[in-house]
Amino acid sequence: MNELYWLVMLLANFALILLAYRFFGKMGLFIWVPISAIIANIQVIQGIELFGFGATLGNIVYASSFLVTDILSENYGKKEANKAIWIGFFSLISMTLLMNLALLFEPMQDEFALSTYESINNIFSFMPRIVIASFLAYLVSQKHDIWAYHMWAKKFAGKKNIWIRNNLSTMVSQLIDSLIFTFIAFYNVYEMNVLWEIVLTTYFLKWIVAAADTPFVYLASKMKTRDIVK
């Protein structure tokens, strides 16, 4: 059933992005970036099995941020796409700082409060390598995605070639993200063959998301052309 739920989550992410774009315009895309960054960093602690591989949640939501920056690149240009990246980066820093400050407070000494504190601590406690890996992977892969999108746009211009620049930019950027995060977060924690397995399985899932998001870039482009966004 995990594969079915994964597909439902995939479609829900894409639908929510288009709804945000339809009702809030460019601002809706900016709003989605911190949503995806924060949710992905919470979901990533949950381990699941997908397609016979061990994986973590968060891959779909995180990968959807690449769809957003590609839509911004296509419809509004490089400057607006880069702005979205910095909004997402700021949201990650803010969440990490504020939630770790919250953990400094002493909880009430009753069962419910102590249980809640333990759950929050498990999710948000500061783990330097994980945080650094997450921040660096996000920033480098997203910046590459925007650079690559516009580089390929020069070679493959026109609406009919959106699928080429979208896939070439996103699929390489997803690989960069997986490599940076895995090797910074888990080097000397797992054996080298395990590290490569993590890279390949996480990239496989992100690759599926990247391939599946192409029709939604076309839809967003048509929405902009037909002036049906706010």
C-alpha cells in the first residue's frame, strides 16, 4: 500500500502547487517553497519501504520545490526563481533556530507534556551534520537547477521544449542533492556500499518525481499565457 500512498502524495503535491499558483499567483509559488522545505525536513525522519527499497518520506515534498523553481524560471525569469531559493533557505534556518530554542524550555512534569517534549525533541533536536548536509544540499542543488534551466533554455528555446530543459536541469540537480546530503550526513556512519545504496534509492525516487512533474510545468505555463492566475 505504500506505493499507492506515495502516488497519492505525489499527485497531491502537484495539485496543491497549481492551486496555490491559480489562487495566489507568483506569491503562491513563493509560499510553497518554505512549506516544502519545512515539511520535507520533518517527514525525512520517517523510514518506509517503497518498491522493495528502504527510503524516507520527504522526497516527494522536497522534490516538488524543484517544480516550483522551474515554473518560476519559465514564467518569471531567473531572478524570481533565485528569490524563491533564498526564501526556502531562510525558512530552514528559522525553523532550526526557533525549534531548538523551544527545546531549551523545561516541560511540565506530567505524562502528556513529557511525552510531547520527547516527540518534539526527536524531530527537531539539533544534529549538526544533518543540518549542515540539508542546508548545503538544498542551496547547491537549487542554485544548479536554476542555472541549468536557463542554460538549457538557450539551447532548447520555445514552449515545446519545456520538457527538455525541465528534465535535464532537475534530474541532475536531484543527483547533486542526493550526493551532497548523503555523504556529508552519513560519511563514516555507514559503510561505503551502504552510502551508495542510499544515494541510488533516494535519487531513484526523486527521478520519478522529476519525470512526473513535466506536465505540470506545461500546465503552469498555459495558465500564465491564458492569464488565469491571480
